[in-house]
Amino acid sequence: MNESKLLIGSCALSWVNKISRSSGFGIALYNKAHWNKGYGTEATQLILGYGFNQLNLHRIHLTVFEFNERARHVYEKVGFKHVGRHRQALFRNGRYWDIYVMDFLAEEYHQKYTQ
């Protein structure tokens, strides 16, 4: 298979609300061999640009598990802010974990990326 056509993950804007101009965001890289290469960061930045610049969204939001430090780091690096959490909302591997809520506003995006 041609390396350039290899599916390594997916990302999407979902639950787009045209009235509130908001959307959810999700991303997954399926194979650990593709982690730590900047693909998740680049894909996230590209889809944020699409959401804010093409779809004219006002807000993009997501949830992330407390134990997923790699994802939380990427989200913070690109500009998402912590806005809340669902305490002990997930039971996994014998313990409860929080689910963090994060979002990114259009004005924050434009300030960070279009100066």
C-alpha cells in the first residue's frame, strides 16, 4: 500500500448547531506507531481552521478522559481551555476517572492563529 494513502486515524466536527454556531470535536489515531509525530496536533489545527474559518463556528467543544494525558496536552497546546468536568464519570481498570470538558472560542482561535 502507498504510505501516503494509509489511514492512520480520523477526526471530525460533530453535532454542528447552526443556530448556536457550535460543534463537538473528536480525534483518534489508531496505531501507536503514528503517535508523537505531530499528526494529531496538525489534524486538530486543520479542522479547527475549517470550523472557525469555513463554517463560521463560534465555539468548538470536546470531552476527554482524565487518564488521556497525551490528548489533553495536544488540546491545551492548540488552544482549548478547560471549562469543567464530570467527576468520577467513568469506571475503568478498577477505579473512577473524571471526564474533562474543554472548548475553544472563535475569538481565541483568531487571536492565536491569525495575527
